[in-house]
Amino acid sequence: MKKLTKKSSITFVELPPTQFGTLNGPLGYDIYSQSKSPSRAIPTLRGVLVEEGYTNTREINPYYHGEKGKLTHKNMKDIFESDALLISSITRTSPQSMKLAEIYKLNNPAGIVIAGGPDPTFRTAEWLKYVDLVVRGEGEKTLKELMQRLIGDPSQLNDIHGLAYTLNKDFQINAPRNLLTEKELGELPHPFYDPDVIRHLLTGTIETTRGCPYNCDFCSVTEMYGNRYRRRPLKWTLEEMLRISKYGKYTFIVDDNLATGGPKDIERLEAIAKIDGKRKNKTAQITVHAAKNDELLEAMRKAGIESLCIGVESISNETLKGLGKLTTAELNKYAVPKFRKAGFFVHGMMMLGGDGDTIESLRETEEWANENLDSVQYFAPVPIPGTKFRQQMKEEGRIFTEDWFLYDAQSVLIRPKNISPYDLQMKITKMYESFYSYKNTLKRLKKSQHKKMSIAITLWAKNFGLKNVLFDPQSKAHLEFLKSIS
């Protein structure tokens, strides 16, 4: 492996979802893609290298640097001429990301390809067929040590924790790296954004915590970031909040679980309220357990958090148990109305097709969602690599596809117990159409505290979102496949 210098050309890339996982193919459609938020990892990792004195780094984000979400000829030229290509990927974007790595090596055989993110972490062996190195788990310290070694002695990599690579045609997976401590999280540099990204940014993002204590079977968060809840130091959080308040119209706090409700969480939110509480444009993810803490809800509201993304998953206890979700149907039914009464816009994320679900029970779910949520995402259970849920589904022989581009939470991928795969996919479509119908939207508006937001989301869903999400070529092809196996 060739040596690098601090002047070497280093390019970071995170590709968007595409139809059928085709490199530079038509874009995939979902609420995540439409938000066009910056990468969660790349600006932080790039900030680490900039702080270390690397003078020739760049990020290529097809949403901002490409053309309608696609890499341009200039983008590809810049990638091929880079001394090192660093790719971040989730499972859904792995096919096109591996193809990019393959094409890069054909055009630049001496170049170094490094992959990181959830999918390379959990499918390391598959990735090492295409890339030279995989950074597993949290990447900040691993990448810093790796780059130092590539400058010094690239032949000695076996002592870098969290790294995997090919050695004499065999896969070498080093010892895992310990999760960063709260102190270490506070010592990381602030994310580095190019001016052209900032200029076009609609939503600024900030990470104030990592990990989640609830460790649901279907979720890869705890496998990646641990079930030990880690808060960034308050000083770092406030500095970053002030920075991103200048970026974009909205702020998304990307923490997988904003707060567990302890005194440190209240302190953090009260401090944010003092410096940025007047901007009522923040969205955060939190669990239903937060509804039991009135002091926490008040602190969130004063901090300018207007919208909550809640992983409700189900109002069936049997389904919740089968998913390893540490909550109850009763708590879900209590929490959502309470969040709304407290003044929050509630975006509910529901998982349909669990072991307790039947067509009849999903009618009850549909009625409850129509009555209680401000907006909704209906997911099919996804057997994400690295999760306990995937292992269980694999042992039961219920996973029927590893077309990774379908791992988008919209496509039915496992055989439900009480519903045919085709019927479940069709039911998801019908439930979306019911929720975002004008009739049900008007009912919600009568008691909504966020009428403008509700109207905007409904118009997007009716005129653009549902058509593309549910009836794009990939979705239609998968529906035909489900029909054939049902």
C-alpha cells in the first residue's frame, strides 16, 4: 500500500439511494432523501483530518456538488485522481458504493479505498472484496490513527483497533475499538462544511449524544454506537448549536434518542434555550418514555424543539415483543397524545407486519394513526445486517431477498406470520393513502397546533411523495416479485 502525505488528495463520498442500487441511476424516493441533509459522518471525519493538517481534502455530495443528485463528469474525474477515496455507506446504498470503489480502482490502481459506516461495519468481508480498508464502528480515532500510519509505515496496520483489511488474500479484522468517552466526544473538532454546502443547506444538523439505552432487536444503533448513552460536553454542544443556527432554515438534532430525562439532559436543553430557544424550528428523535417526564417536555419546548420523530412501531403488544421493543401499546397510546397536547408536531414511525399483526389489527392501527399522529411513516420490518432481529429472521428462514437497495424500510423483505408479503405491501400503500387523504387531513387540522406544517406535508405527499415512493419503477418491480411468492 502506497504512502500518503498530508498534501495527498483525499476525497470523501456518500452516495444517495438510487433505483435498483445503480451507480448514478435515478434517485430513490423517501423522506430522508428529500430532506437533502448533510452526511452525518463525513463532515466530522473531514474535520478530524483538517485539524490534523491535511491540506487537500474534499467532500463530494451529489446533492450539492453533482447534478440533480448524480455525480458529474468532473466529480468522477476528481474521484479518480484522488490518492485516497473514503466512502461512507448504509446497507441501502452499498451496491452503488461498491461499484464506485470498483471503478475507482480500475482508473487508479495505486489509489487507496477506505470504507466506513454501518454497512461496512457489519458486512466487512463483503466490502473487502472492493476496498482496501474498512473502518468499523465509530471512525474518528481509527481514521486518525490509520492516516498517520499511511504517512509513516503503511505495512504495519495490525495494531490499529477498529480496522479491517486484506492481508495475503485473507481478511484481517483487528480488535474492536472502544466507544469514545464523553470527554473524547468533546475533544473532537466541529464538523467541517464547504461554503457551497452551507449556501444550499435547507436543514442544519447537530449530534449532541450517541447511543441508546433501549437496545431494540431490530435497530442497528446500539450495535454501532452502543447502549451506553453518551452526552457530548455542554460547551461543545452549545458552540455547535450556535454554528449551525446560521445554516439552513431548519435544525435536525440527529441523536437517535435526544434525552433519557436525567438532570444532564434538562441542563443541556435549558442551556440551548438560553442561546437559541427563540428559533422554533428544531426537530428531534425521542422515545415514548419521555412523555412520562413533564420537566423534560417543557425543557424541549423552551429549547425550540417543535417536531418530534417517535418510533412508535406498533399498538400491538405481541408485535412490540416480537420486535424486541422495550415499550408497551398502552404507553404508546398514552405518550403520543401527550406530546401533541404539549405543543409538539408528532411524526410517528410505525412498523407494520410484525408477529402480532393481521389485516384486521392493521385496520385498528390505521384508525389510531389517522386520529393521533400529525404525520406518519409506515415501515416494513427490515432485517438490517448486524441486528438481533436479522439473526432471528435468518434462523427462521423468513428473509427472502438480499437485494440491498430494497432495504429502505418501505419494501417488504421478510415473510410475515399472519399476512402474505404481497398483501402487507398493498396494505402499507392503502394506509399511506388513507392517512394523507384530504378527508383525514381536514379532521387532523381541526385539532392541530401546526396547521401550516400539516398542510405542507399533506400537499407534498399527495402531489409528489406518495406517487414516487410507492409507485416508482423499483417499488412496482418489487410488488410483482411479492405477488409471485405470495
